[in-house]
Amino acid sequence: MIELSTTTRQLVSHLFPSPVGDQVTQLLEHECAENLPLTSSPDAVGLERIRFAVIRASDGDIDRLLKLISLAQQDWRDVLVVAEFANSVDEHRLWADRVLAAARLPNVPEETNMPNYICTNCGNQYGASEEPPLHCLICEDEREFVNPEGQSWTTLDEVKREHRNVLSTMEPGLSAIETEPKFAIGQRALLVQASKGNVLWDCVSLIDNETVEAIQALGGISALAMSHPHMFGSMVDWSHAFGDAPIYLHTDYQQWIQRPDPVIEFWDGEDRNLAEGPTLHRCGGHFKGSTVLLWPEGAEGRGVLLSSDGVQVAKDRRHVSFMYSYPNYIPLAATMVDRIVDKVLQLKFDRIYSAFHYLEIEADAKEAVQRSADRYKQAIG
Ligand SMILES: [Zn+2]
Ligand SMILES: [Zn+2]
């Protein structure tokens, strides 16, 4: 019998509290083991990858775990695909590192004067620490990249010294917040003034008094929602600046939180209605939890989709694209593209705003999504 590795045991005890954890250990040791139809003789390294995949895709649910084990017994490669471990031989280990690193973080931050370091490459703000973190887990993931000059860190105070935020009106009820000069990934946050309250979609790293005053003049922020971890910026500081407004994140992002805080509220499943009016929808692809926001009142009532990187607007502003990694040019499989398109085409919208300056599709955006998906699938063959 190939026993569970130490890391596998740690993952099980973190994701399946006892007594279920013991049952999961037994199942993995006996049912997800040498009995799988492996292509070569079973070894501990190969089995660990399959076991990690079963654990990840089960989302802590033992019934789902049983189904995944039966799937592995038919074809273990399918389980790697479901867990998003199929594209790279290292992805499962990076995932385990992230989960276990997040488990070691405190749930409630202590009052402290230590800075919250910000990664200069991705703009993510980390929990307070005396020294900068050794690694940026967002940048070490293959959907981002580590600065070739080396990992470097800054703080909000330093960012304030050299940068400012510029607000611009995109259409009535929708403003973009962009940092100048460009900082880190360079995305924009979008403020939706919906009928029942304002929602900040995605975030930037800089927040200062001028920004807070300008947004207060537009009615403040009653909720924040993030599409995926590349856009988290300094979201916790943003929430604190607006009366601890809740930050809605898909539950899949639990492992990506670098600065835990009680203002973060996880939502599960496929769709979530916000009290302010807009709705959140998980479309997956770029990240398993990749979320889009639908603002039905936008575009004079024809509906606006805030798509971020889940459905990326191309530079011609007539097409979109769907990538696993944008900086490293890793495409998505056709089945995944179909899943994203099926999801977003169920929504009623005519216009798309992506996460970046000037990248929007003014009208007939649903046709653009369909046309782009056909073109994309033809290109990847
Ligand atoms: Zn980073
Ligand atoms: Zn991204």
C-alpha cells in the first residue's frame, strides 16, 4: 500500500475536519491507490498528484470525494482536468503550498503597526508583517510571473508618494478608478452606482484621502466584489475606508487570501444576487472561481457585463478572448471556453467592460462573445 504523504495528510486534516478526515484518509489509501488504472506502475509521486486532485475538486464534500474517486477509477486523467492540474506537472504542489500557507495565517488580524506589504509586480496587499514576505504566491502561480529583476515589495505609504488615482465616468452610473502612473498589473476598479447602492468591482492597490472623498461624493461604497485574485489590490483597506463594506469573493478564493479580514464574505455556487442590484456569476476558466458582474441597469437598461479577465476584451474592441494565463500565453481548452460562453450568454447584456483602460465592447457584446469563441476554438484546433 502506498501511504498518504505528509502533505496529503495535512491537506486532508485542514479541508476535512475529523471525524470525516479519518474516513477520507481511509478512502484515499484504499480506493484511490494502486487499484487505479494507471499507465505505469504506481509510485508515490504520481499517486500524490491524483490524490491532491481528488481532494481539491471535492471542495471538502465527502459525497463529491466519493464521486471523484469513482471517476479516477475509470480514468484518473479526468480528475486532473476537473481539479485544473492537467496543464502543468507542478500545479498540484503549488496549490497545496497555497492552501497550507493560508491555513497558517491568522483569521483575525491583530492591531499592529507593522506594514501590510504590497507586491510591486501584482499589487496584492499581504497581512501585516515586520519583514516583507519571502514569496508572492500570486506571482509564483503560472497565471502571473515573478519579476525577472527579483521579487520586490512596497507599502501603501510609498505608493501614495508616487501615484494618484484618477476617476473617470464611463457612462451614467459607472466610474473607472485608475492609478497613475501605472502601478503593478495596471488594472482599473469600476464603481457601479446601482439603484440600491454602490458596488466596487475589482480593486487597485492605492487608496488615499482624495480617492475616498471623490467616491464619497458619488455615494460611497456599500459592497465590494472581486473577479479573481489578480485584482484584489488593497481591497481590505478599501473596505475599511468605507465603513467595513463587505467584500464578496467566490469561495474558491479562500486559498488566495493573503490578508484575511472579517469583512471578507465568501459565496458559494454559481450565482449570487447583491442587495445593491447587480449579480455575480461564476464563469470559471481563468480561475476556477472567475466571476463576472452583471449590472442590468447599465447601457441604458440593455445591461452591462463587467468581465475582468474571465472574458477579456481584445484590443480591436470587437472581440474577446479566454486565457488561462495572459502574461504567459496559456490558452484554455475548447470545453472550458464553451462553459464560459454558455454561462455568460444566459445573462442579458449589450456592453462589456474589461479590467483595463479602453478595453470595452460598446454594443452587441453577446454576438462578439459568440463570434470570438468560434474563432478561438478554430484557432486552437
Ligand atoms: Zn505578486
Ligand atoms: Zn487575471
